[in-house]
Amino acid sequence: MDKFKYLFLLLLVSCTAKPAAEPSEDGLIGNPIVTGIYTADPSAHVFGDTLYVYPSHDEAEGVGFNMKDYHVFTTTDMKHFADRGVIFSPFEQTTWAKQFAWAPDCVERNGKYYLYYPTDVKHIGVAVSDSPTGPFEDPLGHPLLSIDSPGVICDRDFIDPAVFIDDDGQAYMFVGQNTMCCIKLNEDMISYDGEVHIIEGLEEFFEAAWMHKYNGKYYLSYSNSPFTGHQPEIAYAMADNPLGPYEYKGVILDPVSSGTNHHSIVEYKGQWYLFYHTSDLSLSRQLPEGRKPGLCRSICVDSLFYNPDGTIQKVIPTVNREKLK
């Protein structure tokens, strides 16, 4: 299929919203919030009056974490989430990405939307669109950052980009496994200043970085290590500067049924939320032979609350389509 036909099909799909799951009798969606396909690693952002969730897409068949493309889901009421379709397929739309389209992130700047995504366990790419629902295109023809880029420290997979734009307009990308690297993105959002900063003060950091700001403080949350006697939790640290130094504060979310833990934190219409994934749905279904529930995950959401001192209260997941509290 030529490029123009492919982009036309992407645009057609993105304009057709499909219900991701039916609401419960009281009108609230419950967990998981997407049941039509398997989704993981939710990156949630608010653009305008709409909340957008950019997850990775677990294929129901295949080997390992089999992910090939990206969808986006939207809501304006936290009750109904709509699937806006495939917005980017890196293995079909780039010449350099070959496999493993894992956890993405997406931000807006100057009227354009930038989708950051990992591939091949060593590259971080960026795709650009005029719309938060795509279609997205590769503007560089090569990765933005790689495991062998000068200054990068990573002794495992180079994955999980998370981008944060501060109040002064400076954009930061946090990325990596075992060691958290950070770069300052330039105004164009598709290049950086050349320096790689190493973030310290994160106890048992493993993967799944996420940055948010609340009452002037910076919160860097992440999945901690599965190699320290417990399953991965979502932990966090706080600082007065995006680059630290950070002070470890504790655990936000206990281990979930998937064996992996990946999240995002966002404020929407005056309420803070934690998005995350579990394997509760796939555990209740018959999967293809050899396919494990931990490889077929589903995104969820629960309300998040702060203590008076600014620390975060632990989130207790709701299940079985229970009402958000």
C-alpha cells in the first residue's frame, strides 16, 4: 500500500469513534476502561476539554510483548472512553524501526502533537501530527535518541519515554531502565541540547517514568525493580527542580495482576487520576495456546488524592466495574 493510501485510511479510522467499553448501570465506566482490545502503559493527557489516553497495544497472539501500533482513547466525562483507532504504526511508517512498539507518550506544543515511542529496545522515536488523534508522521527519518547516543547510561532496555513541559516552557524527556536518563528537548520538540542528565534519588528504579507537578513540587513516579524480592510497585520521589535532587517518598500503587506496573498521573476537571494496567480481564478469558495473561493487559483508572503535606495517598484499585470514588 502506498504512503498516501495508508495515511488516508489512518485518517478515516481516526475520525470514527468506537465505544471502548459499555458503561455500567450508573453510567460510570469501571475497570478496565477498555475491553475491545488489550492495552497497557497508559499515558494520559488533557488537551482542551478532552482527556486523551495513549497506551501501548498488546496483541492477543504472538510471542512476548507483541506490540505493533498505537491507538488513542478519549473521554470528556470519565464515563465513556472512545477508541479513535490506530494513530501510528512505526514499522510501516518509518524505515528504521523493526520491532517492539512499547510504551508511548504524547504532548502538545504550539498547536502540534508529538508522540514519543520506543522500538527495538534501544531507540526512542518521535512522530508529529496536527491533531491529538493523528495521523502521526515520522519527521526525522531516524531515532531522536538511542541507547548508544553520547551520554546515555542504560544497561538493559532503553524504553519508556515520558515528556514533561514545565511552566517556563522547557521540555524534559525522562527515559530508560535501571538508570533514568533525562534530556532537555529544544523548542522544536524533535531535537535536544546534546546533554544527558542522570536522575538520582529514585529507590529501586526499574522503568516506566512519569513526571507531574503539583503545588510547585515535581513528582517523578516509576515502576520499581522486580528483582528485589517483590513484584513491581509504582513508587515516587519529589523535588524542587525537574532534574532533582529527588527525595524518595514511597509507594503509590501495589503490585497488580499483570506482573508489570506502568502508569500515568493527570488532573482533569479538578480531580487527579492514576491510570495503570492490570491483567484482570485476560485472566477471565480463554487466550490462544501459549499466550499468558501477563502479556495481555488492560488499562484502568482510579482517583488519586494528596495528603496535606503534598505526599500522595496510596491508590487502592477498583475492580469488577466498581464506581470511581
